[in-house]
Amino acid sequence: MIAKISSGKETAGLIRYLFDTKKAKDHTDPHLVDSWDGFAPDPGRSDDVDATRRLLVADLDLHVKQARRLGRAPERHVWHCSLRAAPEDRILSDEEWADIARRVVAATGIAPEGDPDGCRWVAVRHAPDHIHIAATKVRADLRIARHWNDYHTADPELAAIEKEYGLLQVVRGDRTAAKRPTRAEQEKAHRAGQDKPARERLRTTVRTAVAAASSMEEFVHLLSHIDGVLVEVVYFPSGDVRGYKVAAEDTTTAGKEPVWFSGSELAPDLSFPKIRKRLENSDPQPIGQPDRRRPNPWHQATAAAEGIPDHLGQAADEASQAHLAAFGEALDALPLLAPQALRPQLREAAIVFERATRSRIQAEHHHARALHGAVRAMVRAPAPQDGAILAMFLDAAILVVIAAARWHQLRNHDQQVAAAQQTLLHLQTAYDQAATAPLAALAQRQPPQQAVDRHIHRLRQILPEHAEQIIEDPAFASLTTALAEAETAGHNPERLLQEIADQCALDDARRPARVLTWRIQRLSARPAPSARAQAAQARSTARVGSAAQRPTDPVYTAADLSTPQPPRARRR
């Protein structure tokens, strides 16, 4: 059930509209279902509609007129609330609508339950699926009703009503969503042949610029060089930057100013101060380093994304919110970097996930510096020629979105949960397209059966809970190739699998073999450890094992029973 609340200046005009059946063709059988005392005159059940309507207006305005003589009446003294059921809901009776109306006026402070001095109100029904509540804001004691945040206070009551009456439970927000385009904006876009209103197009454009920029100066520079976008920086009298505003060129008409939007009008987190705070918490990008010393930014971003599910389960809420915001920036940047065929799905994923990047929890952006910096390095790096790199990142992104949905659900962020679930569909579609060719190429290089059997044995030892699912996965052939090539490059497959098992929970993975394949490839892209490093790792493992055995009886091996060797001289 959805509530729409507004204020007005004229009681008579609102009552005239609610009982009109000539101009408003969709009004059928308008009548009262309840009122402040249950005895208000009902124009819908009177032979003389006009006279009864005037009488009803006089009764509603009684306290307003009394307060006006004392100079206490507010200018906008009319309170109007429409309540609409979902199309799939059953038709409610007049008695049920009456109960709902009383609960809403009580919850919003218009007529608190048990308060004899509450405001005067009526509930009018002129259609099967909704009612209108008309009230005047002056109480019987001539004080103004305390109805601040009435929309917010009505929401919990409407949620309870939905459960009690078996109605559709609407996904509710926390007042951090971006402002929706007005009806006028939507109609203007339709007349201009645009798919989306200027507000939504500009929001996407600004988000992409934030993801690519490393400073406020670069952010403004990027916006000013985007075709079809007008940018203006706003200054304080002191000369300091106050903010910015943007407009779409196609909203400019002859002789008229373009329709400008400030950053905060596009979305709460696109205001100048919030963008500046995010950019200040980004790692500076290395300049002038040789390519061989510069880490692959896609691998950096993938590694940072792989750690987000763990952060969401363990870190403070402020840090978790920062990681989600940084991940949203990564999605904003992907359409710039991906092949043309994948861009529609990736663009929709970024637009939808935008709602999941914000909540009432304030993000502490310094916790996500690594991903912030990696995203900006990705934008500056050449587009990846290997499709496996993009598939690798999308695979990690899918697990992040699943974890984000769970994190928001635990905090009752209904809109954010719905946004994450919808994002998952777009990402999975893009991932399936991106991963097909790289996985097929790996599968064609599958090692001999003897090597495959060794990898199966390792999987059953290191990942016993998931081993059978991994082996039956169609991507298992690609995984064995990744393990074999990592071993050829000098890596220890068992250590790589153990590292992944320690860092990654595979419970959320649809296709665990794919997850392992991409992570093996990313980890094996690092330089292989030298023989000396591997020996040190082996000694470290042996020390850990021996420490674990100390409390029990000693365990001897053949090496322990052999002839002892003389100690080597210490190097000086």
C-alpha cells in the first residue's frame, strides 16, 4: 500500500475534486467511509450534493477559522493523503478502509488515538482500489498538528496494515534513494524522443565521471568534455567552490535557460562535498613507473572485490558501506571498458546497483582506498585484450552482489535488497557472455588424465565439501588447465588451492569450478616463488605442524632415524 501526502490552501477545492464525477471520469460512487467523529455530512449520500458539500467544508474549516481570527492558522492548512492498494490486492470493504484511515491519521499525528482535540478529517472513497483522506491541520485546542515527517511515520503503519490484511508488502525505502523524475520531466523526454529523462541520464553520466576521476578538478574537466552535457561550477563570494550543476543540452530551448540540476538533486551522494570526500580517499595513481613494475589494475580491482564479502561479514557497518560504494564505482566504470556487446547489461547493472550503494549508514571511504585506486587505474590502462580478465572481475562481482543483498537484508534495507537482486541478473547475463570463449579456450588445453587425477585428489583433500560439485561442473576441464599451467609456471597448485580456500567461501557460487579457475589464473599471474622461497614456506609449514604435535607423543619419520648430519657452519 502506497501513501502520497501533500498540503494545500483550499479545503473547498479538495472536497470538490474528491466528489466530482463529471470532470474526473474515473470517480465512481464517491462517498465517506469514515470521519473524525463518524457523523460528518456525506455529499455522496445526499440528494443535494452541493449544499452538503458546502456544509462539510464548513465543518472541516471550523477550527481553521477560529485560529485565523487569532492569527494562528497556517497558510497551507489542508492535509491530503491518498492511500492506494496494489493492483493484485483484493478489493477492501468500506469498513476495512475506515480502519486503515483511522490508523494512518493516528500514526501521522493528525488525529492521535484517544486525543479528543485531534484535527478534523474525512476519508473519501471514489474508486475500488484507493481512498483519500482530507484534513485540516488546526486542532480543537487551536494548536497546529505536529505532523512532521508524516510520510516517514506513516510507512511503518502501512507495513503493519499490509501484513494484517494480507496485502502486497511494498518494498520500502530509507529516504536515501535518488529523486525520481517528475511527470513533467518524463513527458518532456517522451516528446523529445529520449528513452530516459534528463535527470536520469545526467545521474549516470556524473557517476561515470566520479568513477574515472582522481580529483575534483579532473571530475569537472571530464564532465565538461562529454558531448551533450553542460557543466557550471558555483562559487561562494569568497571565491571558494560551493558546488556544481549540470544540464543536458537537449533541454535547452530557444530563448530559455537550460534545466540545471545540482549534484544533490541527482542523488544524495553526488553532492559536491560528498564527491570531494570520496576522491580524497583514493590512492594516488603511480606515474612514470615502468610497465613491468606497475601491477595489473584489473587484477588489483578483482583482488579487492574478492575481499568485499569477507569485509561485509566482519567489518563495521561504516566500513562495509564504503566497500559497497567503491564497488558501485567499479560497476559505473565497466561500460567504458567492456566490449560493445556487453555494455547494455553492464550499464543496467550499474544503474540498478546505484540504489544498493547508499543507506542511512554513513560510509567511511578510507576503508576502501584499494578498490577506489584500482578502479581509476583501470580507466587509465589500455582496454584488456584478453576476455578472461573481464570474466575474472565479473565472477568476483557476482559474489559481491550476493553478499551485498544479504548484508542489506540483515539491516532491513528493502529497496537495496531488491536492487542487488536485480543487479545480479544483469551481471550473470554479462558474465555468461564474457566467460564462454575464455573457458572454452582453456578446456581445449586440458592436461593428460594422469594430471587431472592428481588435481582431483588435491581438490578432495583441500575442498572436501565442494569437491564433487567442482568435479561435475562443466568448467572443470578449464580448472584443470589453469592448475596445470600454474604448476608449469612454478606455482604449487596445492598452495594456490589452499590460499583460495582460506580467502573464499564457495557456498554462494553457482559454478564453483569457474570461481576457482579465475582465481587460480589471477594468483598464478604473480611471479612464481623461487626455490629458496618455496623451501622457506615448507620449513614454516613444518614448524607449524611440529608445534601442533608437541603436546602429544613424538612422531618419528624415516629421516629422524637416519644418521644425523653434522651442523653447518654459520655464515658471517
